[in-house]
Amino acid sequence: MHVVETDKIPYELVTKRNRAGRVHRKFVREGEVSPGVGFTADLVFYEGGHGTFNAPRHRHNFDQIRFIVSGQPDFGDGIVADDGQAAFFPAGAHYGPEVIEQAEVMLIQWSSSWVTREQHDATYAEMQKVGEFKDGYYVTVDADGNEHRADGRNSVWETFTGRQLTYPTARYPQTILMNPEGFEWRPVSAGLQVKSLGRFTEDEVYVSAYRWTDGQGALDLSPERMQFIWVSEGEVSVGTQTYGPRTVIFSDLGESVVVNGKNGASAVVFGMPVPASGSSDR
């Protein structure tokens, strides 16, 4: 089990950024969801005003989940999220242009070809010697004075790996926004209720909201995958330790963690990809 109390971590301004706008980040965790599948989780704050975040329409070769702690980020295609909502961004699917002003978001990204933060930042620094990251693009000028523009984030990946980025066939055509207000609570056990907001792809990635109604219900995070919770309201406990709002509790692959909550507590749970049992083709 790994616990991060995010209120005890200071926000840091992201300086090696591929997009326009002022963005601050609390590093939550980076590592492997399962062998060969890397991930990162960050709590991200987007400034408003002159620091508003903008990104052109683009896509990635990795999946994302974003949980909206506060704000109304605009992800393009008419998809504008709100407090407490979650969005799944399928690998290969276009989204944007993005406009995010004055918002706080839990950002989770994963892939079997993930580039770590350390690798990204080192590559970014080298790329700045020959080009410029501007307005979401990486801009270079050739010997004849011709300007070339490419997606900033994807350019870092290609430079680090030495390979041309290819996109998987998108499992879903666009971002999927989950609105908890449209779901009904269902009983899990005495004192615990759930809203199953979404389950995606052959990896069985899921997002669920839970609430404790009498302080006795137990949420079991089983060992078949990495799962983690964001404590939204109230207090939860694991063993003898109690944790308040804005705490992230990870239950890693192979672990079993039981989370109890006090009456009125609520949390969002993210189920990461179940390890593949064998090779397959797409």
C-alpha cells in the first residue's frame, strides 16, 4: 500500500511544458501498473487569466483518466466537464482543442511504451537546443529557413525512443465524460454504496464512486490489479491509520487493502489495467 496526502505536497510550476499556459503540478506517483506498463498520477492545477491552458486538437498513444476536482475544463468536441466528473481519453482518439482555466484535475496516464518524467525532462532539455516548444507544438527551422511544427508531447516521445510514433486504432471515437449525477447509488454491503461510472476496454479499466452511510461498510481492493482511491469527503481508515480528504491510497498489484469509512465519507476509485494473461493482436 502506498499513501499520498496531497495537501502536504506543495504545488510546483511545470517549466518543461509542451503546451501553452501556466500549469502547476503535485507529483503523486510514477511506476508500473503491472510488469511492462508504466503510469503516472499527478494532481494538476491550471491557472486562469493570462495563464489559461490551451492545447491544439491532438491525440496520444496512451490512455488517460482525468478526475475533475474543481473547475470546468473544455476538452473540445463540446465536452465540458464539471466538478466531480471523470473523463476517459482513449489512446488514438483525437480531442481538443483544449481550454482549461482555473481548474484542479487528477491526471492519470499509462502505456506499455510510457516515457518517464525523468526521461521526458532530459529529452525536452536537449530538444530546446535546436527548436522551441510553442503553443502546443515543437517548432524547428531547417537549413532553408522552412518552419516545421509537430505536436510537442509526441515529439518528445519520438525523440526519446528514436521511433516514429504510430497510433493505435481508437477503441472509442472520442473522450467519454462520466457524470455521477446521472447514476443511481447501488448497495455494495451494509453501510457502503457505489455508482459504477464506467468500465473500459479489454483491460477492464474502471471508475467508481463510493459513499459510506453508517460508518461500517468495508471497501475491498482486491489483488488482481492496481487500484487507488481519491478521498473526496470525510475520513477513511486502513487498519489503524485514518486519512482525510484529498488523500490518495494505492493498492498495488498483488495486494489486498480494506478501506473503511466514517458516516458521510466518499471516494472515487480508479481500477487500472488488469495484467494481460498472454500476447494478443489488435
